[in-house]
Amino acid sequence: MKHTTHHHTLSHTHHCSEVWYRFIQNGIKFNLNSVYL
């Protein structure tokens, strides 16, 4: 039971970091586009 909860927390953290990574990537692309415009 404890192991399952720990695994769920890890997967949830990985999902959040993945979302943030994509969000930051999109933000960088947006900044570059505005600079070139």
C-alpha cells in the first residue's frame, strides 16, 4: 500500500514537471517569435 502511494506520487510529480517543461518551451518559442517580429 505504501509503495503504491509512493509510486503514484512519483508519477504525478513527473506529469507536473512534464507540463511545466512544455509550458516553458512554448513560452521560449513565443518570446523568440516576438523578438524576431
